[in-house]
Amino acid sequence: MIIEVLGPGCSRCEKTYAIVQQAATELGLRDGQDYAVTKVKEPSLIAQRGVLMTPGVVIDGVVKCSGKIPSREQVKQWLTES
């Protein structure tokens, strides 16, 4: 599973990244084996993914949120659905 956290690197984006990591760990997923999470900071790449407001989360090419920090429970749901 490919997870992308989109944003310029602000505190909201960093918090979103940490929430994604925590949710995956709580589900027992292994980084590098079950999933890979990357930060996308380049504005043109963020726009290409269809995210107009940051932070954003994209899982396997599907935008899951844009413009808000998701809850850990929300991220867990997305990860179990993917």
C-alpha cells in the first residue's frame, strides 16, 4: 500500500504524517513491507493528485482527505479498507 501525505511541511502536515504512522503501527502494519508512506511537498505534484488544500492524504492513488488533519481512527479505517 502506498500512502502519501501531501503538504509543504508545515506543522499540520507533520502532524498528519505522525497520525498516519501511528495508525499503521497500531494496526500491526510493517513499514516497508505492508505499506510505504512518503511526504509530497512539491506544489505541482500535490496539484497533480487533485489536492487543493493541505494537508492531504492519498492511499494507492485515491484522495482520502484534503485540507484537514484526519483522526487516527479515520486513518485506521482507510488503511483497513485499502
